[in-house]
Amino acid sequence: MSGRYLLRTFGCQMNEHDSERIAGLLDARGLERTDAVEDADLVLFNTCCIRENADQRLYGQLGRLRAEKARRPGLTVAVGGCLAQKDGADLAARAPAVDVVFGTHNLARLPDLLDTAAASDTPVVEIAAETATFPSTLPAARDKAHTAWVTIAIGCDNSCTFCIVPAVRGREVSRRAADIVAECEMLAADGVVEVTLLGQNVNSYGRDLDGRRPLFADLLRSVDGVAGIQRIRFTSPHPKDLRPETVAAMAECETVCEQLHLPVQAGSDRVLAAMHRGYTAARYLERLESARAGIQDLTVSTDIIVGFPGETEADFQATLDLVEAAQFDSAFTFVYSPRPGTVAAELDDPTPVEEKEDRYRRLTDLQGAISWSRNLELVGRDVEILVEGPSKKDTSRLTGRTRGGKLVHVPDDGNTAPGSLRTARVTGAASHYLTGELAG
Ligand code: SF4
């Protein structure tokens, strides 16, 4: 097939990374990217099924495409990603505009599936149960020149009761360390200075490899040795598997950023047990304290779900207490939404929506105040930023990220290219960003 394609991505970094691979495959076939539906010969959605409203948004967009297809019968519509993996042929039946459905394990097959669909009157659906090709080995069209994601493992062996990921992405499969290092070397040769290592649970990296080595800590040390890579991030570690070795490697490796995303999900032991998380609030706080003790200036973020089935006001108060004790730099907060096919979706959920929304507001108010006070502590300090480019809202300013991942806006000195590492003096703080001046 030829022409232009529009690619929309829903969901997490893993999906964004897969979309880079999808774009790489289409570019290699000579297709050009467009942002306008009316210019596109192929519209492609890389979907997420973690939250219910993502499904609704997708089916809404597919419904609107039906009219576009009636006007332009040559338009091809393809749907991949987690929702496609989960729903397969049902998705094509529910959305008649769809020509191709592919899953999370067979990205590499997309060009062939598009060719098959071009010669077929019925939708082409292909879902694979296992990954034959690690997405990172496919060509990529990266959105940013200086930062890149690198997949280190796919799938998850945990069984959090609210989560559909294990059912969709399958068992955990670790990628060989030598392949990860080789990809980082290739990225460095291409001008990348920051890599983010991706896995559903990076701390269990290597458990399925021969001899159960290397551990994640060993991998951090290996990537730290790649010339040209100046910053390493990773996401996400599971709190129950955060090992002292990982903390030690983070402290020891100069290029590993002082940033930890440690999803807690709830502060009540009863709710944590119902979620099947494998730790108590006290254990979580102990691990967090050890990480902070081992790594100077550690920035910590988390995920929190409000209104898990059966959460009482006392349970919710325990979440507020944990948030107060943990003093997170930031938190991704969600109101629980049931995912069909998960254990939690079958649980009684008597709490009214209004009450959950009120808890959500109380939580975000508290975390907003903590984030602001954490950011205020940086005012007057010099921080290293990796410059991303002009600020989206004010092009007279540049945007960069600290090693802790905090956004910093500084006046553009006209002399700083994206991808530069610069020092900024922090002059102001809000709950979601810092302001400063370039120094030196
Ligand atoms: S660790 Fe839990 S929340 Fe994370 S992907 Fe695995 S099952 Fe889902």
C-alpha cells in the first residue's frame, strides 16, 4: 500500500514505543505521515484497554470514521494495541469501519496484513498469543531525536486484581541484555543521550533468562557503560520487587537518574491485599525510605487508584495518610474503573460515584500541595536540565527536564539546541513545573 497514514496512540509509554515501531514499519514501506484524517489513506489506532473511557473514545472515533469511509471507500482503517489484542474479531464486528485488527505481539506483521486487507472484502484479524519479534528489533520513527525508549521486557507475571495487562500482554519475557546494550549503543551513535528502559515490572527483569541473570541492577550497570548515553531512566518497578541491589546500582551509576516511579495504588492494607499487590503500606514506606537513604535527591512519583471496590472512608483515609508520609513529588491518580475480565470487576462496589469523585478531589488537593512544596525546595538551586526545545505555550522559553524528570521552563538564550545538557538556576515553582534561568 502507499499514500499517507494517520497514527493515533492511546495509553502508556509501552504503547507510544510500539507506535514508533509501527511508524517505522510504515515509513519503510514509503508511506508518509499526516495529522489530518481527510488527507489519510490509512488511519491507524494503537489502543489501550486499561481504562473504560479509552474504549469509549476509540469506538466513538471508529464510528465517526464510518462516514469518512462512505465518502472515500479507499480509506483503510487498522486497529492494534491492547484493546485489539483483547477483543480481536469482536472489535471488527462492533466497528464496521475497521479493515485490519492486529495485536500487541505481531506488530511486524502489519505491512503484510494491510496488503491482505487491500485484496479482501472482509476485515483481516490476526492476533498472536506470543511475541515472535521483540518490538525493539523493528525499525522505528522516533518522535524525539535525543531521547528514546528501550524495551527490556514485555508481559507481566503478577496478578493485580484490577489490571488487564497480564491477560493482554501475556507472561513476562525478558530481552537478552546484550541486545539491549547493542540497541543503546546504536541509539547513542544516532545522537540519543537519554534512554528510558521499559517493562511492566522492570525489577523482575532477567528472572526468565538462563541462570536467572542478569538482574535489573546488572543491566543498569551495563547500560551505564554505553558511551554517549548520559541519562538512564526506567519504568516501572513493582514495590514488592525493589531490591537493595537496584538502589545500590542507581546510586553508583552516574548516568542513572535519581528518579523512581513506584506505584503504590492504595494506602490501606485491606485494599492492597484485595488488589493483590504483595506489600503492606508499612512495607512500601520502608522500601521508599531505603531508596531515599541510598540515593541522594531522589525524585519519587507514584500511581494511586481511588474508589477500589469496597474502599471505605477509613481505607481512603489510610491512602491520604500514606501520601502525607511518603511526600511524593508527583502522583498519577485515577478513579477506579472496572475492566471486564479482571477479578476486581466481579467485586461488589457499593460506593456511590459522587463519593469516589469527592475522595479523588481530596486526594489531588493534598498531592497538589505536596508537589508544590517539594518543588519549592528546589528554588535557588542549580539543576541539570536536558533541553527538549521551545515551550509549547510560550516559544520565547525553552523546556527541559531535570534528572528527576521535573519540567523546567527557562528563557531561550538563542544558543541552546534541543538535546543539550545545561545547568538551570531554579527561580520559581508550581505544583507541575519549575521556572528558572540558564546558568553558566
Ligand atoms: S504489576 Fe500489576 S498493575 Fe503492573 S502490569 Fe503487572 S498486573 Fe498490571
